[in-house]
Amino acid sequence: MSILSINRVALITGASTGIGASTAIRLADAGVKTVINYYHSEQDAKKVQQAIHTSGGTAKLMRADVRDPSQVKDLMDGTVKEFGKIDILVNNAGGLPKLAQR
């Protein structure tokens, strides 16, 4: 654990698989409290959370579609409510923008 990671909070979008999951686990291993954002892959997100908890880290799951500004606001607000702040933001989620309803 680094002195730079003590009392830090990270929000990682798209953290249920791949690069996002690996990033969440690495940050948690360094002592950073993590928020694992997911949209479709709740089971995968739970596996990431379990891996972090098993290693003694802190992780919270939060579902949000980052293509929707109101859900992003809720995600940010939920993170701050849970941990009091956001120090690190990893914008990893991928997806195509939603098209306007016709």
C-alpha cells in the first residue's frame, strides 16, 4: 500500500470485465476504495467485488448506463454519498451513444 493511496476513492466505469475489472482490482490492492460501475454484467461485477473483498479491499457495486447523463449524476452522487469523495475517475466504459427517440 502506498501513502498516495491511503483514504483514496476511485470510480471505475465499465469495471465488470476486462481492463476496467483489472484496474479496479489493482487500485484496491493498492489500498484504494473502489466503486465498480457496470451496466449489463452484474454477475461479472460481483466477481470483481468478491476478488477485492477476498484480498481485504473495499468495493461497492453501482449500476449505471454512462450514456445517460442522469444516471451518471446518480453514479457520482452515490459514490460521494458512500465514500464522501471521488479522488480517481477511470472512464473505461465503452458503448455507442443513445440515439434520440423519434
